Amino acid sequence: MDGAPLRSFFDGLNDGGAFEKQRAGEIPIGHIPPDHACAQAVYFLLSDMASEITGAALDVNGGDWVANAPALAQDPKEGFDPDAVTVSETVDIAAPAAIVWQILTDLPRYGEWNPFCVHAQSTLEMGAPVHMSLVNYISPGTLLPNCEYICGFE
């Protein structure tokens, strides 16, 4: 099957044994992911929504890997870098939505206000690629190419 996508998931923990129950308090989300969370991950990876994902593994472990991973200094290839974690926050912006969207979709000017994604290019149509240049925090002064796809909008 030349060219077939390779997708996998790691459940890491299961919802039954005494060891897992003892460890539940150590997991960042505070509990062991239930079995249906693994099923949802498999469903997603088999769906059309994951059609562009290949060579990736999805960890379904409630953050257990992050909590116990080696530091970047210990393992430069696979270590955890807390500065590279994506944090999502809801922010109220005191401006009309049209102005906010005008700024967010003005991709040629991304580098003027976004210190991480300094370049972005896309047609912003459903399914279109968004080609980006991201600051490489591991190797200061260099950029990493990144490509994501528009998979939904409101």
C-alpha cells in the first residue's frame, strides 16, 4: 500500500486497574481517560477529517506523557519543551467582530503582531493549506516551515 497514510493512537492508560486508579491524581486532567475517549480518537483517525494526517500518533492519556516526559535538555529530539506548548485562552476584544476578523485574516501582515507565526499564506478557503513560517525556539534565529489546513469556520 504505497502512499497509504499511517495513523495510530496510544491509549497509554486504561480505565480499570488499581495501578491506574492510584495514578489518576498524577495525571494533569485529574482522571484516567475513559474508554470512550480512545474510541473517539480512533473514530476521528478513521474519518475524512483526518484524511490529511499521515505519519502521526495521537496520545490519549490525559496529559500523562507531558507530566512524565524527559526535559528537552535530557533528550533534544523527543524531550518536552514547556515553552513550545500551545495554550488556548478565550479573550474578550473590545472591537467589532468585523475588525478583528479583518486583522486575523490579513495574512501578509501576520508577522507585525504574531511573534510565533511570522509569515502565513493561504486562500483561506475550506480545505486550503495555510503555509506558515514559525519561530524555531530550539534553534534561535531560524524558522520552521509548517502547513495546516482550513477544516472549519463559522
